Amino acid sequence: MTRFLATTALAATLPALAALAVETLPPAGDPETAQIRTLVSSIPLAVDRAAYDLAERAFAPEVIIDYTSLWGGEPATMTPADLMTAWRGIVPGFDATWHELGPVTVDLEGDTATATAFVDGRHWIGDALWRPVGNYHWDIAQIEGEWRVTRMVFEMMQEIGDRALAAEAMERAAAGN
């Protein structure tokens, strides 16, 4: 009898929980904004998975890359292929990477858009961790009917762990890991 009552109570509660979950969902948004969110979200995932061809397709034929808050120097204008070469020169040297994005906000204006997301970039060699944390900012434009990133900026807010792992990862990537 107790089992029957518990099952009955659970069955009565499930529709209320489902209704509550639907009420707390964010708005669905629109298809263009969804395409932009998918585009920018695909970049760190593709790089973490070594799917550089997928990451490369996210960018315009010429892109401005700004990692000055992390590495210093000046923003660089390059081709997507050059960017993939740069990433291949460091990312495979880590044993694992995980670039976790927070919610992506999008401001869409006609054929251009901007997007921003928090990012927590974890990079391991063995148990050693290097973890730059900050925000990504993307400028996006419609190019031949497709959304493409024209500018990507990493704004570092915090750095945890050992930055020397980046140099070690570059050496390991150059040596074929």
C-alpha cells in the first residue's frame, strides 16, 4: 500500500514539475540568433575536439584575432587557415582542454551581429592545470548568405594555474606530442 501511495504521489507531482520547468525556460529566441549562438559556440568545442576544419568554417576569409589580454602584443589579422595553424601549434600539446562557455548573448542588427560569452579555458598536462578565464567577444557578419566571425577577442579576467604549461604545450605540439 505504501508503494502505491508513493507512486500515486509521484505521478501527481510530475505534471506540476514539468509545468514549472516550462515556465522557467528562457525565451526560445529567433532562428538568426540561434544560428549565431551555434556558430560561436562551435569554435571552442571544435578546437577542444581537434576538429579544426569545423572551427575554420566559422570564420570570415579574413579575421581579426585579439588575445592581447592574454599574450600582449597587438591584434592580428589573418586567414582562418593561419589561425588553425596557430591553434595546432599549441592545443595538441596539452593532454586535454575544455573551453566551457557561459550563455551567449547576441545583439543582431541586420547583416551584422555581436556576441559575448564567459569562457573558462582549462588546459592540462598531466595533473598540472593552466586556466585563463574571461570573456569572448565576437563580431559576426553575413558573408555569401552565411554567418561568419570577422573578429574574435578574448578578454582575460583571471588566470589560474601555471602559464608555463602553454610553452610546454607548444614544444610538445611541435614534437608531435
